[in-house]
Amino acid sequence: MPRSPSLPARIVVRSFPDLVPPRDPLLGEDPEFFAIFRSGLAQALAPATSYEDLVAENLIAIEFELVQHRRLRDVALGQNIRDAIIEAVVNRERDDHDSELDAHHDAWIAEGHSAHAWKEPHEFDPAAARAAGTDLADRVTSLDRSVRDKALTQITELGMTPMELLGEAHRRFGNRVAYHEEKIVELEARRRAVKRDYDALQAARPVEAEVIDA
């Protein structure tokens, strides 16, 4: 009967998690965060076999990708809100500028001047309007509550409630958020499927019987 080949002496058998290649951190990511995240979930899942280790690593990877997409979604939504605020301020500044020009033109005509001789006293400055919008967007997310409340009052003066602004952010710039929301739904479905497989593996573990002497 042929003998099974033995492992060379130089090979050291390690646990499965030790064989998983290290993960390179993404841009702006704390290198230690994934290690802590993985360690915590691995301890909670408590795999007992190599195959359970493999499925657990898959589940951990899905969970971490979910965390990333949720963060990216929140960042995208925050940028959407900023863009909606800036656009609202620029539109208000342009409307005020046009109203000022109309009033100046009417006063010019009322003074008996020719309409053809009238010239705009100054042009609309989109850069200044955008800077004002950016300043308001910054103050809306200030950690200082008094600053934040004043900014929200200004937004109301623009003719928008915070909820309407949020809706506008989704409507006008929603594609940025939609991608991450779709990925979150997809990953949550994968997580449920992998977790069912993992639970089934754990349930199928052989039961260790204790031998009792007669």
C-alpha cells in the first residue's frame, strides 16, 4: 500500500487567517482600522475550521465594503447638499442683481434720460456669489450650534427648508449617491447569503461526545 507523502520539514503549517495576504489601505484610510475591524468580527464569528475561516474572511470583506460605501454615500450626500446651497445662493444673488439693475434703469428713465444711453452700473460677479454660497455651506455644518442655526435661518430666507434642500440635493445631484446606495443594497444581499452559509456550517459541526465510564 503506497504511503502518503509527508510534509517537508521546512514547511510550517499555520492557521488559515495567517495565510490571508495583508490588505493595502485605501487613500485617506487609517491603516490600523481594517485590522481592528477584522479582528473584532473574527472574534465574534469564532470560526473553528479552515473552511469556516475562509467563509468568515469573505463575510468580513463584505462587511468592510459596506462600511466604505456607507461612508462614501454620506460624503457624496454632503457634497450634494453643498452644491445645492451654493446654487441657491448664486441664483438669489443673480436675482437681486437683476432687480437692482431694473430699479436703476427705471430711475434713469424717470429722470428723463434716454433708454439707449443707459448702461449697467456694474456686472454680476458669479465668483463672489459662489464664495458667499460656499461660506453658507460651510456654516451649515459648523460644530458651533449658534453658527449653524444662523446659517439654517439664511437657508430659510432663500425660500427653502432644510428638508426641501435635502430633497433638491437628491433630485439634482442624486447620481453621486445612487451608485453607493445600489452597491449597499447589493452587498447587504450578499452578506445575508454568506451569513446563511456560515450559520449552516456552524450548525453542521460534529458534536463532541463525552465518554462516561460505566
